[in-house]
Amino acid sequence: MTDSPQPTHESQGVTFEQAFSERSDDTTIVDVDEPSQQVVLFQLSGQPFALPGHAVSEILKGDTPVYFVPGLPASTEGVIHLRGNIESLITLQPLLGLPDTNAEGMLLIVHAGEIRSAVRIDQLDDVCELPVSAFKTPPETLPSTLRSYVSALWQPSDEQRATALLDPDALFRAYQKGLG
């Protein structure tokens, strides 16, 4: 015989459904098999943005030496030397219609199509997996300077600002056309 307490009559009479319905917190059921997408969350001019994780191969310190090349558009800071390769370094603020912050920030090595370039960001926030269902179609009210470069919006809660998921292919096509 053990001295363990016997379950009370009260706990024996509650079904799972009753216990679940009495919970006061969020009762949303999460589908663990739901597809997800890795994203790199960052800030530009105080605005939250993201790039798909598959498009970002590296994250570098912002103090990487940049070499100025005369005749490049203002959105191209110059070039960097990365393990024997020369990579262009671009800023997204002119293309997205955002004010320049001159922040050292960090550099993302981004691949899209046949193009690979470093992109300066002001602040790296996170690299995470998000459920695909969390992404929403951008509204028509999105500023025209952003509309063609934003593929989706993600808003973690009603209290937080929406994060714009950028389309790296659209960004690099615009740079090839000389925009920004």
C-alpha cells in the first residue's frame, strides 16, 4: 500500500473538453505540420522589414571596409572584399522611399536570380521560422514606393507594426534598371 493521495471526486468528473473550454488564455490550435518560411527580420530607417531566409546567405558586421567606386548610383555605397570575391554594397532606402540613416548597422549577403550583393541594414532583429499562414497580402493602401517590392505583410499582434516581407527579385530588378 502506498500513502499517495487518491484523486478527488471533483477531478474525476471533468472531461478534457470541459477543462479546455474553461481555459482563459488563447485556445487557438496550432497545426504542427503547417508549412513555414524562414525570414530575416531587420530595421531600415526605423521601419520593420524582412527578407526570405533562402535569399540571405550571410550576415556580416557593418564595419566591413567599403571601397568607393566613382560613377556608381547613390544607392550603391561601393564594393566589399569577401573571401576573395568583390561584392557590391547597396542601400535600400532610396529605392523604398525611406530617409537615409547613415547607420553602420549590418550587411546581408542577398541572392536573387543571378545577382548577389551585400545589402546594408540598420539593425538585425531576428532570424526565425514563421508559419506561411501568418503572411497576409499587402493592402492597396501600401505606399506606392513600397508596393512593387513587398510580397507580404506579417503582424505578430495588433499592438505591433506590420513587417513588410520584401521580394529580393523585385529589388534587384529595380537596381538593374537604375531605379533607387
